[in-house]
Amino acid sequence: MSDRYGLQSRFPANQHFVSAVEVSMNGIELRDRAFIAAIAQGRKPNSSVGKVLDCYRVPGELERHLKAAR
């Protein structure tokens, strides 16, 4: 995989660079850490825009149906 952001040389794939940081119970912070770790390791992040788009399609379709029913 390519290292678009030049992170692999600074953070080897088998080492999380956030390991020295205190453990967090904040869901957003944990998601952000996992996102950055995935990029640093050259893999696709679990939380990505592509995965969220499907979630927005359903409300969009519902809105169109409700407007058409008026």
C-alpha cells in the first residue's frame, strides 16, 4: 500500500502511536484514534464517509416520499 501521508516511516504497522496516551472513554476520541492509526498503518479506516453515505440515503428517500404524498 502507498504511504500517502508519510506516516508509515514514523509509525510502524505493528505499533500504535497513541499507545503512550491515557486510555479514553470518549467515543469520538477513540474513533479518531482508530482512524489515524488505520491511516498510519496504510489500511482503510473503519469509520469512513463511504460507510456513512448509506445511512443518509434512507432519510433522503423517506423525505422524498413524504413530500410526494403531500
